[in-house]
Amino acid sequence: MVQVFVSQRVMTPEGLRPAAVVVEDGRITAVLEPRDAPLSAVTRDFDDLAILPGFVDIHVHINEPGRTEWEGFETATRAAAAGGFTTLVDMPLNCLPETTTVDALDAKRAAAAGKCFVDWAAWGGVTDDNHEHIEALAKAGVKGYKSFLVDPGIAGLTMLSERGLELAAPILARTGLPLLVHAEVQGPIDAAAFALKDSDWCEYATYLRSRPDEAELEAIRLLIRLCREHRFRVHVVHLATSTALDELDAARTEGLPITVETCPHYLHFAAEEIGRSETLKKCAPPIRGRANREEVWKGLERGTIDLIATDHSPCPPEMKRVGAGDFGKAWGGVASLSIAASVVWTGMRERGLPLNKLTEWMSAAPARLAGLERHKGAIAVGMDADFVVFDPEASFRVTEAQLVYRHPVSPYLGEEMYGVVKGTFVRGHEVGSGGRPVGVELISDSTE
């Protein structure tokens, strides 16, 4: 069946323009003027709604197999479909077993079979103990690797030491795949913890002081040094501190293969606005101050930060200590898959940023990082027909009904957002409509 997707606002690599996108067998075969659309095709005319390339989220904690009470492939991918995401790349932790071997990767693929609304791929994990598995995981199809320079509290994906990173770096360079790094180091965190032992942990200011900017900055300096020595690809996940931007700028100018992401919560919230016991806003690194937030936005605008990823990190509500309100004991993580694009667009709209930046930060750049750019992240001939139909002028108030993922808790509840996802299509199949998932398409791991 030949389909044509028509709108007065289609986001092509050349910019936003009227277009008819012709789709056959799940791929885009032509991008034409609307008047040139083939009359024999099944036509979907979206009038003035924007057709954007499907969003790609390269930082999602699906948590299956092993912890489906936290999330799972079915619930995570249906939230993605509702939110305009057409491809997810799953993190190797919080599932059991953690994805540090090919056997664990196979278990993850088996767990996902028949449950997915959207395409997905996997990251592997790197620890001090699994260097012999790095190249095997690459051959098995992971898109890169995740590691922590600080204790993540996960028994099967432990902290990568500086020595372990040095030993892994040449192997990573051979694979050509990126190492995604949780860029905090333990020293400044341990020093802060000693100073805060008698503090009130229901106050956000206590938690913020417990993970100082220096923990991120020292980690990023270490990564820059080792990247310079070994020339392996480094990707800094969930950057929260603006203090590292100048040094990242200099590293990029030097030609080092370093990329950076930030997250919707760092672009939306500010420490000064987080009240006592608002543990739904706990994440690591922490949400920092208002002035820092604006500098992070500037880092995005000038290209020091390459992309936006959700770091969708759900857990059962009781683990967030809602009510008890102890930031020290609450699980860190913000779930946002179904509304993340709207959170980002709301901030962009306030700052007068154009719609093409949304698709660069949430479609094209994430696809490039994960090596999916031949088929994902753009509306162009030969690409997968992955679309999000988006109304950038419409607004809505966030309710539990719009969250869709397993546990409908969110720090965004009650807020007014701009940018409504009207439809989501994966390889020409409708998987989301009006902010809700539509039917399981049994879409599989995107490893090509």
C-alpha cells in the first residue's frame, strides 16, 4: 500500500515547508509538493499541523526483564507512542540481568518480543569486570555502552573506576561505538556527605549540596583527558551543571569526539522552586539553580550540548517517598516519556526558539549518536516513515491520564504545557493518536 502524508508544515532537512511525503513498505520514497502527490495513494491530510520526524530517545530505563513492576517494554513503548517517540534506546541497568553480556542482551530481546509499540535498541554496560564482553556486545548489535564514574547503587552494573576506564578505552576505540557516561565522581560527593550528616534531608537544598557541581566538573575533566589520550567516543549523559560548558566547548574545538546531552527536567525546573519534600523532582545529578538552567539552555543553542534525552527513570511510587519527603532516601529519577517533547517545546516557545531545533535535539542528533541516522531522525527519501504529528500552538494541562507509563506519577502534574502530539507513526503504521497509544504493532529491536 502506498500512503501519502500531507501537511502545510513538514519538517524536512531543508526546513519547514508544505509537502506530500510518499510512503511505501514503511519507507519514504518521495517528498513532493502537495499538488504532485499521487492520486492513487491512501492520503492522510493533516492540514496545518506540523509533521516532524519521529522523536528518538537515547536514554530510557525500560527495566525489563526483572523489574516490570517499575516499568516494562509494553508500558514504556506505549508511553513513547503517546509522546511522539518512535525509537527508544534502552539503558543496561535496572533490568535483571543487567546488559553486560550477550546472554543478558538476548534475554532482553526475548522479554521485549511481542510487546512493543515503537522501535527500540539497546546499550550495553561497561564495568571494571566485563571488559572481555565489550567487543562481543558490539557484534551482537548494541549501539554503545553506559558506565558510571560514581556508585550507582546497582549490584550488576557497578562503578567504572578510573583504572577500569583506562583499560576499556582502547577496546571502546576499536568498536567505534560511544561510551555514555554518568559524569559524577565520588570524591566531592563523599566530602559533601560528611559535612551534611546532621542536615534536614526533607529540604531540597540539602540534597543539592550533597551532589555539588564539582562532582560533575571533575568527571568531565577526566573524560576529556582520557578521550584525548585514546580517541574513543565519549557521550556525557544528563548534563546538569553549566560550569563544565566552557571546557566542553574547548574540547570540541580541539576536535575530540565528545557529545553531550541534557534532559527536560534540567531545562524546566530550578532548585529555587523546589519545595520541601518534593521528592518527585529528585534525580542525579540534581536539578540546579535558575541561573544554571539558563546557561544550560544557552549551551544547547550554541551547540555545546548536542541533544535532549528524557532519562525516563520510573519506579514504584513508594520508592519516591512521596509523603515522607526524605530526599536522601527517595529513589532518584524523573519519568516523562509521554510528555517530554511538550516540556521541551514549552521552554523553547518561551525563549523564541524555532521548531527545527526541537527536531535537531530530539530526532536527528539522538539518531546520529546511536548510529541510526541511515533510517531514523529525518523526513527524507530512504528513511523510515517515522512521524510525529504535532500542534505547536495548542496547550494542555498535565493530568495522570496523559502519562500512560506504568505508574502515573510526575513532577509535571498540573502544569500547563504547549505542543500537543496528535499522532505518532512508526514505518507508516499509526501507533499513537491524540496523545494515546493505538494497538501493539509488535515492532522489534532496531539493530541495523
